[in-house]
Amino acid sequence: MFNEWFAKMKWDKLWEATVETIYMTSISVAATFVIGLVLGLILYLTSKGNLWENRPANLIVSTIVNVFRSIPFIILIVLLIPFTRMLMGTMLGANAALPALIIGAAPFYARMVEIALREIDKGVIEASQSMGATNWQIIYKVLIPESLPALISGITVTAIALVSYTAMAGVIGAGGLGHFAYLEGFQRNNTTVTMVATIAILLIVFIIQWIGDYFTYKTDKR
């Protein structure tokens, strides 16, 4: 029975789908980290009482972040179809999922960056200013290092969310384990494929969480 159960699996397609999921997650996490960090810094720095206090700029960026953060991912994919087609030339494949993944995750991470920066003791910033540090020096020598454990923890949570996003994107033809589970499992009534694909996604999530926890611990000075 055990051999019969596994005989239903298409291991070559499972491996291909796993590689696509890891590819989509890796690229989107890297882009999300950069874009989210920039947006989060802008949100924090332009807020009241901070280095670049600017209410109109803060309001504009905050509105953009809130709008894109609030749209359910599956709807966002559909809304971005014209943009994705213009940028990638197609709506199918792993690369076609990247714009929606990044646009969906970056605003979410930006808020996490802002929260992490708000937790920094104002006294540390004031001490740096009293020693003659410029705004840019405060950003990359004080704000980012001091908030690094929270930033890593935040990108870990975001990366795990992105794995689930890739599964949703797979349902509309973006490839990956979601597409594999839907096409080879659900549509063909093959529960073995669905179960194994789910286990593969869980393993990816566990590995991401372990890596995130490791680096969070290593960078925490407390």
C-alpha cells in the first residue's frame, strides 16, 4: 500500500516545482527587504519629532503602504495582470509572479520596519546627534544596527508569508508547489500529490523560520 501510494507521485515535477517556489521566494524576499526597508525608514524618519519630519511626505507614503497592504493577495494578482504583462510579457511562470509578490509583501514589511525603528531608545539617537553624527550616519550606524534583530525577525515572518503567496500565485499558473498541488493533485484527484506538496511547503517554512531565528539570536545584543 505504501509503495502504491508513492507510485502516484511525479518526483521530477515535484523537484521542479520546489525549485520554482524557492526561486520565487528568494528573489521576492531580497527585493522586499530592500524596498520595505527604504519605505519603513521613510515612514519613521518623516513622522513627527524625527530627523526628516515632513507630514505631507509621511501621509503620501503611509497611504500607499496602507492601500497595498490591505488588498488581498489573490485580488492584487488580478489587478496587476496588465502591469505584469507589460513588464514580463506573460502571466505564466515563476518570473511572472515576482511583481505581485514584491508589491504585495514590501508594504507589509515596511510597517514592520517602522515598528522596529520606533522601539529604538530616543536617547541613543540624541547621543549620536550630540557627538556630531550626520543624519545619514545615524541611519546606517545607529538606526539599522540597533533594530537589526527586529528587522531580521520581520523579514522572516514576511518570507513565510511569501511562501504562502507563491502557492496562491501557482493556482493561476505562476508555477511552484501551489501550481503543482492544484494541477497535478486537486484537478486530477490525486491526494498523494497534494499531501507531498504540502509537506514540501512546510519544510521550506520550517527552514526559513530556523534561519531567521538563528540570525535574530546572533544579532541580538541584549
